[in-house]
Amino acid sequence: MIATIFGGGLMWAVHFLAKAKTVTPEEYGLFGTMLAVISCVPILPLQMVFAQQTAKAVVAGTERALAGLLRLTGGITFGLAAVLALAVLLGQDQLESAFKIHSASYLWIMVGVIFFSVCLPILYGVMQGQQNFLWFGWVVILNAAGRVSGAALLVLLAGWAAAGMLIGVLLGLVAAVIMGLWQIRGLLGLKPEPFALRPVLAQVVPLLLGFGAVQFLFTADTIFVNFYFPKDETGFYVGAGTLSRALLWLVLPLAQVMFPKIVQSAMHKEKSNLVGLVLLGTLILAAVGALGLTLLRKWIIGFVFTHDFVAVGQSIMPWYAWAMVPLALANVLANNVLARGQFRVVPPLMILALAYGAALMRWHTSLIGVLQIMGGFNVLLLLVCAWFTWRQPAAKTA
């Protein structure tokens, strides 16, 4: 948990580069939009899927079957990366226009970032499921340190802007993937055994869809703002979002540590008060953080960003910060419900995500209006997850 918070702080430090002369609000908005697009790829679900599968394999002694699943997943990942690269090649002009970018280099950097972003959570999940939290933490720190140092060198010394920040993200991911592969080399070196694919897919697909829906609620607003608002306003919005989303990154480690514990408790049919403790800790941390951002927003925005960000940022910051509180709580409950195999929650989550996207397409008259929609849907997400946590009977874990 400490390493994840520290690593999150380093990754967040990249945004201080918004004060560099070459990084205008428009360039910073482009960087934030690219990150939002990358974040829409369901990588967190992959971490949770492999955390669950690894935790089960450790308990059941089926590591060789897990090794086979890892090899199959690696092949699928390479294949999807090739398809993505082909799609970018064929639709390059249209994508440049849609994302308001002036060079195709951003798209190709994004392809690399997405590929390694998919690889890394698989490694995270295996280490998490093995409860190898020491090296999990070091990989997180290496990813963050590589990101901030690479971006700083390219922006401050080479004079690059958004492209330099994106390459910094890529460098951190590559370094972390290499270290993660080294940590699970023993598992990868096992002779794989056949595994029943259907039961695995019965677990993997609902987790991907469920966590993907939650992730869409976490990231989609920035993409819609980029589409519907001027580039400088997108930059100001991304700045407020960077500070507010830090609340979620602050409490994510609580749910990450909880997930494999819940999986094992469900398999052994053990009762635990872990969810209540994590939920209370998340509420306290997120609420205190949101209150601090609300009261000190002018000073904080001016400290991290240039003075240009202050006027818009301080008007939308309270809405953004408090919208993150129900999302943080819902994330804890979603982790608990899905870890216990209660997959009946998945269809409501998907419907909620689709309705959220439709609402943002229909109503986007102002930045505050976008945030009001996001806050309302985050509250609905929390209510759905709470219902399936306390009112629905637990499903059997496969």
C-alpha cells in the first residue's frame, strides 16, 4: 500500500511539467486526453482477473495450468496489438482529426503505451494473487519513476511537450514490465498443463465487463470534454481532474490488497469484516482529500499549474473532487462483489456505463454540467454496488 501510494505520487508528479514553457494548456489537454483514452482500455480488470486466477491457483496447487493461461494471454495480447496498429495505420487521418492532434506520432506512441499497459496489469495481478506485495510495490515504483524521469528529461532538456510526456509514460511501462517478468519467471518457466478454458472464460469475461464498466465511468468524461470543448478548456479541465483523481489513486491500494483476500475467503467460505474496514478507510481518506481540495483549491492549482489554470480550475474543482468520493467507495464494493463471483452485478454496471456515455453525448453545455452528470452516475454506481453487496445472496465462486 505504501509503495503504491508513493508510486502514485511519482506518477502524479509528471503533471508538474504543465508549468514548462513548451507545455501550453492545449498541449497539456492533449496529454490528458491521450491518458484518458489509454485508461479506457480495461487494464485494471486484467489485473483483477489474474489476481483472482493466481490466488485460486495458489490455493488449489494448479500453477502449471496458470502458466498455460499466461502463455495463451500473451499470444492474444500480441495479436490484439497488431490489430490495433493496423487500425491506426488505416484510420490515421480520421483519428488525428477526432483527437485534434497535429502529428501521427502521438497515435503511434499511444499504441506502444496501450500494449505495455495491457501487459503490466497481468504481471501486477499475478504478483498480487501470489501476495508478493514487496515486489509488486517495487514494480509500481519503477513504473512511476521511469515515467516522471523520462518525461522530465524530454520536456525540460529536449524542449518537447505532450509527446515527451507520453514517451515518459512508455519508458516507465517498459521498465516495469521487464522487472515484472523477472519476478514471475518461475511461473513462466513451468511446463504448462491443459486447463479448462470454459470455466476460466466464465470468470474472466464477467470480470472484464464489470471492471471495464467501472473504468469507463472513471475516465470517459475527459474524452467527451476533448470532443465537445475548446482545446484550452480541455487543458484546464484535465488540470482539475488530475488533482481530483489523485483522491482515487490514494485509496486504490486498499482495494488492491483486499481483492485476493476476498477471493481466498470466498473459496474457504470464511466470514470477514475486511470490506467494512476498507470501506471506512476509503471514506475517510477520500472525504478528507475532497474537503482539502475544496478549501485550498486556489493555492493547490496555482502550485501545480500555471496561473492560466486557476480561474476555470477553482470553479469546477469542488464538483470534481466530491464526484470522486462515491466513485472511490463504489470501487471498493465492486472489487468485493466481483471477487466473490457475484456476476449478476455485471449487466447493471454495463447498462449504467452505456447510459453515462449517452448522457455525456446529450448534455454537455458546460464543464460543471459534465461534472454534475459524472457525480450523479457515480452515486448510482455506488448504490448498485451496495445493493449487490448487502441485499443479494452471494454466488458460488467457480
